[in-house]
Amino acid sequence: MTTFNELGLSTSVLHNIARLGLHTPSAIQAACIPAILSHKDVIGIAKTGSGKTATFALPIVHKLLEDPFGIFALCLSPTRELAHQIAEQFMVFSAGTNLRCDVIIGGEDLIGQSNLLLQRPHIIVATPGRLLEHFMFSADIVKCFEKLQYLVLDEADRLLDVSFEAELRYILSNLPRLRQTLLFSATVTQSVTALQSLLGKGTFYYEDVGTSKIVLRCEHLYAFMPERIKDIYLIQIIRELSVETTRMVVFSSTVQKCEMLSQLLSALGIRASSLHSAKKQRDRCGTLSSFKNGSVKILVATDVAARGLDIPDVELVINYDVPMDYRQYIHRVGRTARFDKSGRAVTLVTQYDVTKIKSIEQNIGHQLRQLTLRELHMKHLVSEVFAARRLVKLRLASPAGLNEKFRSKRR
Ligand code: AMP
């Protein structure tokens, strides 16, 4: 088994690794860190929670300490929360040094960010939309990237899909060609494969093929119910499973539903908080930190929380809506059972979802097992949940116009 000492990392980086209590590199770390240190472009595909962030952050910090200058590395992330999380990891891996890492994401002050960029910090972690704004706004900012050594695309399959295409093309055309490009993802899409040919011959490709696409330490369950009474099942599942669960994430497919569910839970006396794109960035950060510090046990989220977020002790993921495809299933469910922990995922399946769930099972090569619930006290539950739902619907339709605000956003 490889040790961190054998990967070619400097003593100060090794010191921080030891301080964090990391003993053995994961498979992707053992394979990709030496390749990155030997100047190769890298594509790394491994299931979620397998230590991908350290795989690129450790060698970048190592190289930066040899010759620190800014802007040395740019790391792109599809979501704002993931950007913050990546920056936090850079900070811990470079603790005790003077390396500076800044986050450039939407929903925050544009001018303040411009000033930060012009000071050329060593590492920038950004979401593509906001970085594009800076690039279009100022040639001086583009110039700050002229010596860039590393470009990292985390959750690369999401960054390379059509919704980010224009932004990414503009950003890439403004970066120096002579650099190392590192791509990481839990799922492979055609765009990732296409990029492999673009990166050139020397690209180091690592795919964790020996194991399943999903985390097998996670128990994959489903509950079948008529669409009409889905909320009732959700409440019953939460009440039953929350007794033995520290933290759980409930995924829904739209912002409006996400907000409705979170408020429904609160109206029923179950403390929950919502995370979606219609919330102010300040509130999104607040929600995430109360979830991380344990003051809120249930996070109701859209797919903004499905990618890469590493929240310790999430023991249960509930798919209120069946994921669109198996990739989305892998990413959502990957919020539990991280690294060597175990977890549970329950997907709510109605009469309209049978084909979708069969296709997910086929693609992940694993059959979901039926969740057995204690006897439902239907009559009582129906009146309790329906009354709470009426209240929430009225609240959301109030002059505050929340419904309008949430309708326009999908994630
Ligand atoms: P990531 O896939 O980067 O989100 O990492 C998932 C979790 O695994 C994070 O909490 C990391 O701190 C942790 N981790 C990363 N590398 C290792 C390692 N070699 N040994 C133990 N835990 C690790």
C-alpha cells in the first residue's frame, strides 16, 4: 500500500496531512498526485467522497511553495457552496504558510472581488458565471491570470455540460495555453471523454473502474406510494428514520418544491432549512453552516447541494423526487457514506417513476431494496399534513410574492 511519504510531496505538505489525521492516500490520490507532480494533465474519475479535492489541492500547494506567485491556480466549481468548500481545503492543506486563496462566486460584491483579483492571490476558486463577468469587465483582471500554472475543473462533467459551455469557452480562451489542466468527476459523460482527446497525448487518465459506480457502504432503498400522498410518506419516513439519524438531506427537483417542503416540515414541528438558488448567498451560507454545526438536522435542497459537498455525518439522503438520471442519483446519494463512512439513501417512487427508477438501477448495476415502514396511521397523518400544507401554500402565495420568486428558478 502506498503511503503519503512516497508520493513526492514536500515535508511541509506532509506535515499538514499528518496534522489532519490522514494516514493513507486513497486510490485516486496514490495514482494522480505523482502524475500531477510530474507536470501531466490529469483526468481523474472516482466515486464521490473518495478524496478528489486533496488529489489536486496537495500537489498544487506543493508546487506553489517551491515558487509562490499569483495567480498560480484557478479552480472552477459548478456551485458556490462547493467553491467555498474547496477553498477551505486549500487553506487547511497550506496552513502555516502565507499562501492566499480567494473565492469568486455570484451573489457577492463585484467591486470587492475585483480588488481581490487585482491583488493576485495565489489560488482562486470560482464559479464560471462570476469569473466570466470579471473577465468581461476588466482586461486588467484577465492579465492577472497570464502566468497561471494550473486550471482545475472540479465536477468536470457538470462544468462541461451545455449550461456552462459559453462561459467556459470564454474563460478558457483568456487563459494561457501553457498550463496544466486537471479534471475531476464522479461520473463520465461524453464531454469529459471528448476533452480527453483535446488535452493531448500526455494526459494521465485515471478511472476507478475496479469498483461499483455507487458507494456500496450505502444502503440503497426505495419506498413506493401514490403520487397524491407523497408528502405523507415523506413525513412518515422522516419521523421514523430521524430517531436514528444525525443529519439528513432531502432532495427535490425544483426551488418551489424545495421551499414548500422545508416550510411544511417546519409547520409540522420538524426543524429543517432549505438550500436553493433563489435564496440570498448570505442565507445559503448561513443554512449550510447551521447544518454543518448540527443546529439544523434536516437540509431540504435542490441539486445545488448534489455536487461534491462534503458534510460530515450525513447519514441519510432522501430523494423526494426521483433523480433525472443515474448520474444525478450518484451525485445526490454521494452526500452520504463519504470516504469510509456508511449511510442510507431512500428514493420516493410513485406510479409515474417506474421507468426512471428501473433505468437508474440498470445503469448503476444495483437494485434498490424496499424500505419497510411501520404501519402508517393514515387518517391522522393525512389531516395533519394536509392542514399544514394548506397553511404553507397560503404563506408562499402571500404578497411577499415568494411563489413568483421561486417559480423562475429551477435549481
Ligand atoms: P472529497 O472527495 O475530496 O470531497 O473528500 C471526502 C472526504 O474524505 C473529506 O472529508 C476529506 O477530508 C476526506 N479525505 C480525503 N483524503 C483522505 C485520506 N487520504 N484519508 C482519509 N480521509 C480523507
